[in-house]
Amino acid sequence: MTMKTAEKFDGTQVRGDFPILRQRVNGKPLVYLDNAATSQKPQAVIDAMNRYYLEENSNIHRGVHFLSDKATQSYEAARTAIARFINAPAPRQVIFVRGTTEAVNLVAASYGRVRFREGDEVLVSAMEHHSNLVPWQMVCEQTGAMLRIIPMNDRGELFIDKYEKMFNSRTRFVAVVHVSNVLGTVNPVAEIIRIAHGNGVPVLVDGAQAVPHMRVDVRALDADFYAFSGHKMFGPTGVGVLYGREELLEAMPPYQGGGDMIKSVTYHKTVYNDLPYKFEAGTPNIVGGVGLGATIAYLESLSFGAVAAYENDLLAYATERLAEIPGLRIIGTAREKASVISFVLEGIHPHDIGTILDDDGIAIRTGHHCAQPVMQCFGIPATARASFALYNTKHEIDILVKGIHKAQKVFS
Amino acid sequence: MSALRELYQEVILDHNKSPRNFGRLEHPDRKVDGYNPLCGDHFTIFLKLNGDVIEDIRFDGAGCAISKASASVMSSVVKGKTIAEAEELFGLFHRLVTGEGDPMEQVERLGKLAAFSGVSEFPARVKCATLAWHTLHTALRTGEHRTTTE
């Protein structure tokens, strides 16, 4: 790692930590602006995962032998680091899952399917990713509960007053995204949770896009469930976290059955294991957990406040530069935004923008971003999206702007 | 920029800007929706058949330049053709955009479709180029339902 203490942060200080950024694409230096889809990994994370397979690989929680003990320690140390990182009261409230999607499905199945009854109501926001919408649609179909949508304005901000009025005696659950992957909106989740709790309703927060950009404190938010993915926060794919309030997790039945989630098994009866193992059936993604632990260590070596200030600066610069382009419209103009910019160009479909930018080595996302209802809300089929991470620079934004001008020239 | 120029040839830019046969047919014999769930491109194809001849064709919907131009060029080349001839052109076009064999050898039969030769350099865009054709194929083979590129 190149820096530790800086009050002032600059993306160029850490670019060297991310080996993939050194490559050229189509003969041009890679400009990676698809961080909301997945982020790149620092050498420290790659090394930790390598080291695990080179020196520690074994199954966890089982063997009495040296390697099994070492692997278990590494995996559980990662859990402890994550708990500290999000300020969870205890590591047993940190459940390893495949990613945000599995975390939401776990809660939908083990909480929703068990508790929701016909006529109950579940609130989700109008800006949810499919991963925090479809599982709730499924559980509503199974239980007869009804999904209600918290509306948003044309800037991409939720109507909190309308949300507050949606509560009634049948409201059972709220599932809401912390930071929108399409609009960049940072939702006031602490307030959203406070209102729900005032009505005795628990809240799940999809934090997939929040964790890479801000310090998340699950206790300060008072979240009942908080879900996020490793790969969007510079860690490996295939591993993520469900944080849950202990009494809720305790009361929930297991999500999947199998090894490691049991205390004792006879042919007819099983006593389930304690938290968090009750929810971790089967051999988990051990190397993923170890990698995520290394990711936390990497992030903790940086000053989060300084990184956030730097990203805000990038966002402000990119917003200003893009807004200058004739025919460009930014989708998502919330007052509180993370460094994600969706846009459409008059007369040019996002896919064509994506192809033309790629020719200059610029990676952006185009399409509906797994949020088709959000597209419908804004009356557009798709957007182009540039999403920035701590290693991006203003110079790269200049290259993006040049690329957009080039796309306009091709289609002029 | 040469691969890009190959992709966005004049014919494609022109048909994107001013698509031919764009709109709906009243009382079509066949009407099929085509949809690419990956990108949200969607087109509806309307056909008027006279025996096994495609007497008239229109398309409606929205998509990227490649998918829209492809639908437009397709509509103009299959109009007046028999079902068998249209299916044969689809086969030829498919080989062209996936870079299988050398369909440019048959450049005369491809006609305006040859403008899509650059697509083979962009595997991610093959589905854009073939969406309308898959939809037409479904319309010719079956009747009224929906097709996707998946």
C-alpha cells in the first residue's frame, strides 16, 4: 500500500495498487468507469487469496489438523474484521453469503415467507435493483402479501413524506436501497429506518453500492438487516455479507440445510447450529472470505473521509463536464449522490455510446442496469452509466468527455 | 477507428436515422414482438403475406443503431421475397455477422446486408444485428407470439 495517513487523497496515489489498471485496451490506456458493476482488486487482496491457496487451503470448522485450523482462523478473522468495519455488535451477526442477492433472498425466505400473511404489506422503493425487488415479489406471491412502491421525484429522490403515510396496521417489512446503482441517489436510510421502527416494522438495507463509497455503521443506522457484496468494494466475487439484528436472526429458520449449519443430526431430527453458522450450510467460499478480510484491511489503511471527499470532487467535476455536452441529459440528479452518473444522449442509443467509448479503452455500462422499473419511471429504455471509484482521476473524466464527443461525431 | 468505421458504415447510419418501413401495418397476417432482455431493445414486426410471398412488412419499436438499421435494411430486402428466400438470407446474414465462413463471397446476394460485415468484430453486438431477423424468422415459422434473442 502506498499511503496511510493522508488527509488529502488523490486517486493517482493508489492506482499502482490495482495491477489491472496498467493494461491497454484497443491500444489505449484502460479507463475503467464501470465500478458500480464491479470494482477492481488491489494487489493485497489478490496476494491474500493466492497465499490462502498456496499455504492454508483446507476445509474449515471441521478438521483437527494444522491446515484446517489455519484456514478456520483466517476465515473467522475476516468475519471479525467485517463486523468491526460495519460496527456490528458481534461477529456472529455477520453471515457470509454469495453476495447481496443471496442476502436478500435469505431474508425474504427465512423472514418473509415465514411471517408474511395474506393482505400484509411490504414496502420497497421505486429505485430498487432487481435483486431487492424480485425476491420480495416472489415471497409476496407465495404468501399473498402485497408489494407497495415508495415513489420518487424526477430527480431520483424518494418522497419521504409519502413513504411515512404508507404505513398501516398491515405493513410488515421495508426493503430499501442505500445508494441507487442507476441514479447514484444516497437515500436517507437512517430516517427511513427511524420511521419504520416508529411503526414497529423492520428494515433491510441493500448496501451493495454504499459500502464502496462511504463508511457504513449498521448500529448508527439502526438497520435490522444490511446486505452487501465483496466484489463491489474491491474484494472478490462470490462472497458477500448479510448483517442482521441478533434477535431477528435467532428467530429465523435456516435458509438452506446441509453441513456446518447443524449441531446434531439424527435421521429424523436436527438441532441447528448457533449464529452465524445456522445460515451457512455447506463449505463456503473460504478464499472469498479471506479475500474480503484483506479488502477490509486495505480500505482501513486509507482515510475514508478523505476518499469520500475525493470521490465527491470527481462526481462534481464529471457532472459539470458532462452537463456541458449538448444533447446530454443526466438521469438522476439527487442532492445527495454517490459517484455514479447515468446519462442519455440525444439521437444515440447507449449501446452505441458504449461500443464507441470501448474503442478508446473506456469501460462504461450500458443498458437497464438490472433496474427495468427505474428505466420505465424515467421513460427511457436504457442509459449509459459511468461510475467512479477511488482510483479514478479527473484526467480519465476528460477522456470520457472526449469519447462522448467522438460518438456524437460518428452519429452527426 | 477503422473497426468502428467498419461497424458504423454509412448504410447503417442512414437506416438508423431514417428507417424504412417503420411503423405498423393495419390487419397484418403475422405480428411478432422481438425483445432482447439484455439491453431492452424491442421491435414488433408486421407482415402481410400473399401465399408464400412477403407482400408487405413494417417494423415498430426502439433499439440501438445496429438493431434499428438491421430491422430497416432487412425489411427492405425481404419485401417481395418468398419465405424460403427470406430464410436463406437470414442464414447468410447470420454467418456474416458471426464471422462464420466467408459469406462475403456471396456479396451479390447479400446486397445492402453486406454493410453489417463489421459486426463480426464486435461479438457483443451480434444480438443487436440479429434481433429483427430472429423476430422475422419466428413470424414466418409460427404466428403471433413473442421472440427473444436469449
